[in-house]
Amino acid sequence: MSFRLHSLISNRLSRALLASGLLSLSLGASAAVEITIAHQLDDARANRLQQVVDRFNAEQKDYHVVLKFHNDGEAPGDLNLADRDNLSHFVGGKVEYKPLFQVLSDARVKVDLSHIAPALKGGVTDSRGRLVALPVAYSTPVLFYNKAAFRRAGLDAENPPKTWWQVQAAAGKLVKAGYSCPYTTSWPAWVHIDNVSARSGAEPVVHGTETTFNSMAQIKHIALLSSWYKAKYFVTFGRTNEADAHFAKGECGMLTSSSDLYASLRDKSDLEVGVAPLPYYDDIFGGARQALADGASLWVGPGRKPVEYKGVAKFVSFLMAPDMQLEISKAGGFLPLTTASALATRGKLLGADFANQQVAYSQLGGAAPRSAYSKTGSNLTMVSRIEPVRVIIDEELEAVWANKKPAKEALDDAVARSNAVLRSNRPLQHVATIR
């Protein structure tokens, strides 16, 4: 076949395919740049994220985002969703990343990050306040309570405990009503060291190689929990979110956990759930101060091609759109990132869908914890964000529950052990290695 005849046939075939739409679909599919999001979510949360990804893929054809479950030891993806359990891999410097602000600048994609609430930037900014990751799925710890259990125990289901002393009184009545799990908690280090301390004005921080979380406020709280544990007012199930499942089954009257859990609880027809702010001590520093928000953030992998970073930037821009902020908050139960989206969640028509966010967001008002920012403006790190420190805290708390150590000795030992780790391993700082 001559070259001229071959070209003529090819041109005619191309025109026919274009007319049928088959060629354009084929070219579009092959031209799409794949962007991976590595994650370690459970099936329910992964399905919610998949809905967001599907919408992005449907709205444009240049990039195709794919979710991939990340196994420990694997190389990071183009985007990496680090949750509270594995965030330390980035915060502690174990995984390299490219700062988000640099990705957006290099890709020349305009995304206004200035409206992100300051309280949500903790741990994801550098010393100049620039975002190195996107705090896309943050929450604060709240008190969930079983309204049916409250009524059975003679408690007011519409007036939940506000202080830890009121939690104690409620737990006593739940015990008398026959409940073997009056109160439990998930994320003990984050809830009972980071946040109870912050709410009491005695927050622990990691600054350089030193931290402290053994002041009178923390000792008092852990000693109180120890007395509850002995009286069977307080039951533990694990170091992460194991207690969530027990509360969801109706086994426990009260639970302190991440506010985004409400997204999983609200559709359970057999469980009437109430949401209240994290309790505080009304006899310390004049009442409650701010809680500390934490959760999942998106970190960008290093060494990608410019076209891949362009896709990453486009996806971040998509996530920051006002309508997407509302969708993500509603579907996942997360705190809205911007002031505008936070105001939208308070609207009368949206109130029922965002009840937990309103409670969680309310805890970010008022007096800010001292640990929110240092004098130089750089954010400091919650102790639960650094994995070896969190493990040490969990071990020492478990020694208290087992009646092997009193609260003061356990917290003194936890601080000494944590500072020894921080001094001996300098990469364990809150800003990971930047590439």
C-alpha cells in the first residue's frame, strides 16, 4: 500500500471516528494524567472520599484521581491523606514531602488559603506561617452521649454534662441504671493530655526537644480518671478509636472522641446520639479555653513531574471551592476550613445536618491556648502528633489504669521519657523534611 493511500484511509477513518465520538473519548482517556491519593481509611470513610474524587473526575478530563490504600513501607503517593494515627510519619520527618504552598506557586494555580481558620493550621505550617499541607479533615474532641441511656438513668437527655464533675455524677447514675460502660474514650493522648490540658489553660507542647504535661492540672485529671476506672465509671478499649465501635453498639453511655464520628453515628436508627462540647474544669483558670483541632491532612509527595503537580494543585483548588467545603463537612462530619463555609453550616436549613460541627467549631472560640503559636509565629506541636511520644503516654496511662503507678509518677515518667526521645532523635520535630 502506498504512503499516500495509507494516509488517505487513515484520514477518512479518523474523521469517521471523530464523527462518532469514539476518537475523542479515546484521546481524552489516554491524555488524562493520573493522580494518586494514598490513604489508610476504613471502608466507610474511603467510600465518602471516593464520592469527592468521582465528582472531581466527572467535572474535568485532564486529570484522573485514583484512591490507593497505602501499606506501611510503601512509597508515598502524589497526594497522601495522613490521619491522626499516621500523621507522625510526616510531622516526625519519616516521610519527605513537597510543601503545598510551593506546589501551588510552581503550578500557577490560584488558591486562596488565607481564609482558612487559624485554629485549623496547627502542625501544617512552616515557621513563616505558610501551609505545607492542607488540613482537609479536621475535628475537635467532643462528648457523645446516648440519650436513651440518659433517660433510663434519670438524667436530662437535653442537658448533657458540661464539666468533668458533672460527667462523674452522670456516670454514677448510669452505673446504678445497670450500665457496665458509663464512660469511655478514644484517642486518650489527644483527648486527655492535649485537649483537656488546653481547655484547662495548661496545654502540653513540643517546642524543640522539650515538652511538659505533668503540671497540677494534668495530674488532677488523670488521678480523677484513675478513681473512675477503679469505680467502673470509666472503661478503656484501646489507644486509638476502638471505643467508637462500643459506643455505636449502645454499650456505653458517654464517649469522648473525634467530632467527625457523628457522620457514622447519625444514620444509626437504633441509637439516639447527643453531642456536647468536651467537658472542662470550672475550678481551673476560670473555665474553659480553646480546644485543639486535629485530624487528616493532605501532604504532597516529592519528585513528581510538573504536569502531575499541576493536577495536584487543581484538585486542591477543587476541594477549596465553597460548595465542596459544605459537601465534605456534611459527608465526613469535618470542620469547615473557611469562615464562609463555617457560617453556612450555621444556617437554619443546614443546622440539623451540621449539629456536630457547630459544637466542635464552638470550642475553637474564646481564649486561645498558648500552644497555638509561639512568640515567633510558628505553630507548636501537640504531644499526640509525635508517634513515639504518644506511645509513651499511652503506656504510662495504662500503668495508671492498672494501678501500677499513681498519676503523678506516671506523668513525670512520661515527660522524662518523651524528652529523652526528643533529645536523642532530632528529626522528630514538627516540620518534616522538605523536598
